[in-house]
Amino acid sequence: MLNRRQFLYATGAGVLLAAAKPARALTPAVTVDDVLRARWAEIERGTGGRLGIGLLDSATGWHIGQREDERFPMCSTFKFVLAAAVLQRVDQGKLTLAQRVKIHTADMLAHAPVTERHVGGSLSVAELCRATMIYSDNPAANLLFPLVGDPAGLTAFLRGIGDAHTRSDRYEPEMNRFAAGDPRDTTTPAAMAATLRTLLLGDALQPASRKQLTDWMIDNRTGDDCLRAGLTREWKIGDKTGSNGTDTRNDIAILWPPEGRAPLLLTTYLNGAKVDAAARDAALKAVAVAVRESLAG
């Protein structure tokens, strides 16, 4: 669908090429890669931090990125992988989505919009996954960890599906703490884009589990101002966000372009930003705008 030779009339590139008469006089041709890299670099400069991006075309394997092989803290984007690992256990007959997990006062952490209402009671595994994915409920994530072998088990799950880079080491909220050079609880934009494809479009999960994971992504309530905000109504998106509340804002997504085009996998990781929360969200929105406009030609 999308490759280095296509969409030369994407936003920015089309203007440049249309102005060149004859077109062959412009050497080398401006490609969608050039346009995207220039726009993404400009977005990064506006944040004062590092902006890692991975964009993968599921139909052709074409990919492009910015800082795509650098490590970034996952923050709550790890919850996508956690829910997938739970679903794989369900596929293997080791768990059921109906089984109940007790909720205790000691489990409570900051940002518990679902679990805080059930202290002293219980939630099903499915309800915990939904709380984790759609509302990014932190206690829900910690309660799911033992079901997949804790952080070490989640890393083993990642290695088993072919992700050699992403790693899980700690629980909420410690896993949000990041220092340069510390690989704990990090991923790369390229690795996470590939993992999105594996889990949402590949055969790592059974069809029913794959659909359930996708539906949770589509129903997400925490990303309205991030990648979703950069798309028009003709697009469809499922995503999972992450944040440390200070200088990091992340969003990973599957995008369905208009006109039946094959899905795109898009990962955005912003770390070390020197702008406020609204501007961090706006930076991720701008990434999606650039991707959308690159496909408009």
C-alpha cells in the first residue's frame, strides 16, 4: 500500500513536485519518507524532548520511523501487552475470562477508576483486562500480572512472540520511573510496532482473542487528545496510551485508513518533554495528522 515511491503528492511533497516543471528536474524526488521525517523532526523540536515514532504498513512491510531503535519508557502502553498475554493464557486453557479476582484495600494505587469501586469484592479477569485497557486502571494491571507470571513472565511472553527488545521488570507505579541508560520497562518504537502487528493481525492469539484485544483498543477512553485527535471520521483507530504525568506521553495504535486500505501500526513515544500535558498530547496528535495527510494524495 505505502512505500517509498508512492504518495509523492502527499502534503508538502505534492506542492514541491507540482512546482517543478518538468518534474524530472527535481533530483532526488521528494518522497513520503522525506515529508514525514521533516514534519516529525519539527514536532520533536517543539517539545524539547525525544520523540520516537514507528510506522508500519501491514500490507507491504514498508516502515519508517524517528528514533525508532532507541529505548523509551513504556508507561501504560505495557498494558496492551499484558492484556494480550492474559488472552494467550486463555487460549491455552490456563485461564478463563470469567474467573474472579479479589480486590483488596492494599491493592489500591493512584488512578483506579474501576477497581476503587470494587474494594472488598471481586472482578472477573475480563473486567480487569477491560479496566486496564480502556481506563488504564493501575491496580487492575497489577492484579493481572500474577496470572501471566509477573513482569518476568510478561517478558517471556514477548520473547515467545518474537519481540527481542521490549521488557517488563516492575509493577505499577514503579515501572514508570525512567533514567537514561536504564533498560527496565522500556521498548523501542520499531519493536512495539512489530508487536502490535503480531498480536492484532498475526496468529499469536486465537481469532476470538485477537478480536477481543482489538475491541478493547477501539474502545479506549484515554486517548481522545492524542493520536485519535489527528484523524478524521473516515479513519478508524484502536489505541493504548501511557504517561508518567511529567515529561512522558505515549500512544500506540492500529489505524484503518479510508477506502479499505490495509491497517497501519503507529507507535509514538515522547520522553523528556519540556512542555505541559496539553502540548504533549498535541505533539502526538500532530504525528497522526502528518501520517493522515501523507496518505491523502
